[in-house]
Amino acid sequence: FARHCLEGDSLYLTLSVAGRAAGSDVTRGSAGATPEIRQQMLALPPSNRAWVESPVFLKRPQILLEGVVAPQPTFGAHATGGGWQIVTDGGFHNGALRR
């Protein structure tokens, strides 16, 4: 579904290395207690080890798309999905997020 959000709203990135993500896909809170759970729930590719959860903030008001992550069998048996994910209006590259 779509949700109107305000500048400064807090979200989380899940990534392998701090500071190295586009920021187009985020979550409202932690996606899991361990990297393995985060990889599973967000159906992440093997290249995203999910070692880091980093807080980010909306840089401007925007409409975010939210929903349940679908399984991604091409990423491996671990990528079952089921977590809640949010798509921003372009992440860092489009000025949607700030650290």
C-alpha cells in the first residue's frame, strides 16, 4: 500500500557494509535479530550479508510504497521473504534519504 510520510521520519537500511547502499528499499524497524534472519525475511541476494542495520531519515515528504517481501528463489533457499519492506522515492541518489 502507499503511505504519505514526512521529512525526518526514521527508517532502517539493511546492508553488508555501513554506508554502501542505494537506500531505495528500507524497513520501519529491525528486520530481524540476526543477519541470517534479515537475509531470509528481506529475501536478500547472497551479496548482501545483512551484517549492518543503519538508521536513515526521510529528507523530504514523500509517498512510500510498503508491502510484504516475496520469496526470491533465484537468490537461494534462504530467501523466503515474509518481512515488511518499504520502497522510497529513489533513496540517496534521488535525495529521498539522509543519514
